[in-house]
Amino acid sequence: MADFKEEINKRRTFAIISHPDAGKTTLTEKFLLYGGAINLAGSVKGKKTSKHAVSDWMEIEKQRGISVTSSVLQFQYDGYCINILDTPGHQDFSEDTYRTLMAADSAVMVIDASKGVEAQTKKLFKVCLLRNIPIFTFINKMDRDANDPFELMDEIESVLGIATCPMNWPIGSGKEFRGVYDRRAKHVTTFTAFGNGQREVASENLAIDSPELLGMVGDELFQTLQDDIELLDGASAEFDIDKVSHGKQTPVFFGSALTNFGIEIFLNYFLEMTSHPLPRKSDIGEISPFEKDFSAFVFKIQANMNKAHRDRIAFMRICSGKFEAGMDVFHVQGKKKLKLSQPQQLMAQERKILDEAYAGDIIGVFDPGIFSIGDTISVPGKTFAYEGIPTFAPEHFAKVRQVDTMKRKQFIKGVTQIAQEGAIQIFQEYNTGMEEIIVGVVGVLQFDVLKFRLENEYGVDIRMDPMPHEYIRWVTSPDTDVARINGTSDMKRIKDLKGNPLLLFIHEWAVNTVLDKNKGLELSEFGRW
């Protein structure tokens, strides 16, 4: 039992969130570099190095230099077992990020030092806030000209409404960036840029008043640092771990993921400040990670990670107990006992079969088509369900059909599998079959991904006709006859793949008009997986 508790205690499971191009995927790569999981870190943009980021494994990600799907990465570092959930930054793929945050115990928020708090950061921060999960801030790109650090602190507090506590402090920025001052250890860590940040770099710790530091940074930066430290010690908030654990205060770190400045310091402090896996809400109350019985929930499904095998992987967050390969489990929603096939530890696209895993771990299992996002897996005899994962209302719609009618089967398989991953939502006209489908997405770039994947993974060319509709509502009132709803001229009656009735509108005012016209009709902006 001691070993069991020890294994869970050393788990750390967190998501990395940011606005696009703030350096989130690069930071992920550097964590892997310092953890010894990779020997050479890839440049996400691929300009100065020939490698792509490990977490950007899809062909479209490599071509565009952006992350369009969440990646799961596990590695060992300094006695900890770390599970990183690297999320897409682009707002068009934010629904994947929202779901992934449900599997995380904490979040690392990456902010571009020259741009401050950006639009997508605000949205993702709000999702973290809803769950009150700890948020750790890494202000990135100090190797470029940056905003004043005090102004960045003020912006985080005023825009996001969370108290800040700087744990280290930068010395200069851009070409003048010399290192960071560790406020707790009271020394300066200096770095030497090397090899475009592809390898770990040598660092040196110097006392704050040492002649060596003065000689390295120069009079002006040395004096600025002394003044900043005095101001910080007198005016900044005290570090409060209780506030951090409840999402009320964020520890702030400065550095440069590209050149490895400050990464190791951040990682060490982060692991010290975060906790073991947190309890999870279910319909029978909170489930402790130290509960001996295994349980998990599905938060992501990904088809064709291995194109040669046309496989489909269900990603599960283990919430309690210990998983052992070959054990019997119970699929709550499917109401059946089964064995999880080919359980795998993941490193983006690479995997290795595992024998055991513990609460906090993310595992991938082969999915023959039985799992859905939000499903609960427990031990036989223990039937309960974890909190559902919300589905967000799509805002863009298009009619989609295959060009070659002979490829109907591949088309249906492709769109159905991609929809089950949660990347798109599929609807049908209310009284028709799958001759022509309506695809709904949160962001328009998802249409590009759908087209790309259908062509490359399923060999199907499609025709896509955009629709003017922007508002969708689930019909939630029981016993409503959708065919008899008194609608507006722009209203369209549709259903999802489970047969649930929905209404589509072009104008927002039409939603209220239909509600006024139909007494007792109830509409919802959100569905549930």
C-alpha cells in the first residue's frame, strides 16, 4: 500500500495553455529535453532546425507550424512522473483545449513578454477559473524585446483578475537578457545561449552582490536589478500556496523557451508547488485518487494516429487506483464488462505498451468504436459516472458531401470518426439520412482540417458549401414535437448523430422569437458528451 500511495504522490498532470505563438509547444519540448525524454528539441516553426516539435505529430501541424490537436506526453524527472497535456493555442481549436483541461490538475499559462495577455489566453484562463485549478505563469520570449516586467504583472492582475507573485525576475530583455534572479534562493542564474536551444545549456549561479555578476551584466542592468529587488520585496504579494492551490494567486516566472533560459528553474519550482492528483466529482460524490479501485474517464478520442493501421485511440485520465494490463473493467455508459486493449503510455505519436498505471496518468487504449468522450470506466460492481464534459455550440456550419459517389462508405466512416473525436459536430436534416450532412465547427480552420484529413487519411474528396446559420440550440423540453414548432423563416430543423433534435438560426433575435411563439419550448446552448 505504501508503494501504491507513493506512486500516486509522485504524479503531476498539467495542461499548457496560451494564445497562439506564445511559445507553448516550444516550452513543452524543453520540458522533455530537461526530463531526458528527448535528446534534441525541435523548432515548432522548423526554420533553424530540421526537426518538428514532438507534440506536433499531425501532417497538417508540421506543414503549418501550429498545433491543431492536443498531445499527451509522459516522462520522468527528478523522481516525479509527469503527464503533460499540450493543447492547441489557436481559438479555432479551443474546444479540444476545453476538454483537455478537464483531465488536468493544474495549468501552465504561457504569455508572450512583448504582447502580454492576449484574447485566447483570457478565454482559456476563464475555463481554468471555473474549475479553480492552480495556474502557473511563464512569461516567455525574454530573449526578445519585452514589455516592462512590472507592467506585465499589472496586466495579468487587471485583465485576468488573479493576484501575482513573481518567483524570479529577469535581468534585461532582448539582446541584453542576461539571466534571472531567484527571489527565494537570492541568487542570479546566468545562461549561455547555445545551438538554437536544441540542447540543455550550462548555467551558473552568482550572488546578487558578486563582482562577477557586475562584470557580466554591466553597471546599468546591475543597478536596475538592485532597484527592482527592493521594490519587489517591499510591494509584491507574499507567496501563498493555499491561494495558488485554489486558483486565487499565480506564481510568475520569466524566461525564454527558445534558448532554454529559466526553464529548469521553472520546472523545479513548479513540481515542488503542485500537488498529487486531485479528487474528481462524480454522481456519487468526490472520488479520491487514493481510492484502491481503478476508475477513469475518456476525455479525447483520436483516429489514425498510426496511418498504416487506421487505428483509433481513446485517451483516458485515470482518476483513482491502479490500472493493470489485462484487468477486467466496466464501461459504465456501454453497460458492459471488458478488457482495455493495448494500453499504452504516450509520447505524442510514439507509444509503448504498459503493464500498469496510476491515478493521475493518461493512458491510450485501442477503441473499436465503443467509447465516447466523457465515458466512465470503473471496476466491475462499482457503477458511477464522472461529471460530463460540456460540448460547446458550433458557430460555423457547412453542407458537406463527397465528390465521388463510389466513396460513400469511406466518407461516412471518415466524418463519423472525426466527429467522435470532438473536432467537428455532425448533423442531418430532420427527416433525411446521411445523403448530405451538415458539419458544425467552433472555428473555421476546423473545416480545413476536416478537408485535409478526409483526403489524406480516408482518400475522399469533398465539396463544402458554407451556410449562413450561426446559432444552434438543443431542444431540451421533453415531448416536444419538433415538426410542429412554430418557427421563423430562417430556422432549420436538424438532429445530431444520437437523434437529439436541434434548431439552427441565422439571427440571434430569431431564437427569442421562436421561444415566444412556442410556450413551454426549452432550448439550450450546450449539449453534454
